[in-house]
Amino acid sequence: MELTSFSLELLFILFFIAVIAGQLDTLAGGGGLITVPALILSGIPPLAALGTNKLQGSIGTATATYMMIKSNKISWDGIKSLMLSAFIGAALGTGAVQFINTDILSFVIPLVLLFIAVYFLISPSLTQHNDEPKVSSRKYKYGVIPFIGYYDGMFGPGTGSFFTLSGITCRGHDLLTSTAIAKPLNFSTNVAPLIVFLLAGHVVWIVGVLMMIGQVIGAWLGSHCLFKIHPGYLRGLVVFMSGGMLVKYVHSMGWIGFL
């Protein structure tokens, strides 16, 4: 798509959304709940929207990962094998989505976003955790992590939140530790699909680069707030914003009149 396809107002809105998403992703995950619908609503085709989302999301998670390692919140030696599992799962998911009809994708994406919003609404408090792991490290590494990665490769929105929740429910991590670990895992699941989308030409560069800058700003802000603000308080914000985007998406598709 050409630069002339986007007004300055629209580009500014997408940049601002990237800043918010970068901060939200770093604090609690779920930035894709905002960016994917926003990209589609801007007129970008579904596959290109997913590819552009991965481009801008990768730099945000990379910034957050760097900040987590730099501040010694996570250990590179302890996370690199999980990152590889996440990468492989995401690559498989991205390969699968290339064969999905885009009309079906346009229908599936809002359903996935709706499911995530409802899940966040009814799920147990994010502050609850069990110090005793319910899933072995091996099953977590080779089962849970690749599965979430596969989901991110196919759709993506809410992946950071899923990684956070999996760390709490499966491995007994506390909320802040699980949130910090989710950053490099989410980075891996962003990079794997990005490579495939780049090769397939499903990236709108002008939008992606602009949103990358917004993501860096948002991730930097979020990284400095992560251990000062309780991420659990952001769950309501995720539900509210994803719900609002879904309503707008349904309206733009003309489904409200159909229903």
C-alpha cells in the first residue's frame, strides 16, 4: 500500500496506538488486542495487518526484553531454551496461516479477540498463584510454550497475556516474574512469523516503521513502570479496549445490520 493511502491523521492515530500498546504489552500483555483491529480498521488487508503487527510488535518486545535482562529481572541462560520453543511454535503457526482464506481470517480474528476478552473478564484474579508447579518444566517447554507460540503465529492478539497466565498457572511463578519472563517469549513469537510475513510480502512498511517507533517509546515507559504498578489492574483496561475495538470492527464490516 502506498503512503498516499494513509492520511496524516490516521498515521498519527496508529503511532499513538502503538505507544499505548507497547506500554500495555510490557505491563500485562494484550497489546495486539489494540493494534490488530486498528490496522484492519485502517484498511489494511488481514494478512498484511498481521504481518505489519509483527513488525511493530517485535521492536516493542525486543525493547522490553532488553530492559528486563539489563535490570537483572530475568536470566538469559534461564530463558533462551524457552525462547527457542516459542520460536518454533510460532513459525509453524505462521506457516499454517498462509493457507487460510483471508475472508475466513476476517471472521476468525474478531472471534479470537472476543474469546480473549471474555477469558480475561471471567478468569481468576491474576494476583493468585501457586508456588508449586502444576506442569513439569519439560512439558511446559515442549508443550505449553510451543502451543502458545503456534497461536501467536496464526493470530497473535493477547499472546503476552497468555504467556503470563501460563507462567502463573503452570509453573507457579508470581505475577511480576511471569510478566517479565513473558517478554522474551513474546519477542520470539513475534520474530518467527515476521520472517515468514516479510518473505511473503505481507508488511506495510510506512505504517510498520512508524508504529515501531511508538512501540519503543511505549515499551520503555512500561519497563520502568512494571515493578511499580500492579499489572493485574490493567486487566479491566484490556477487556474494555478490546471490547470497544470489536464493536467498531463488527460495525465496519456491516455485521450489525446483518445481525
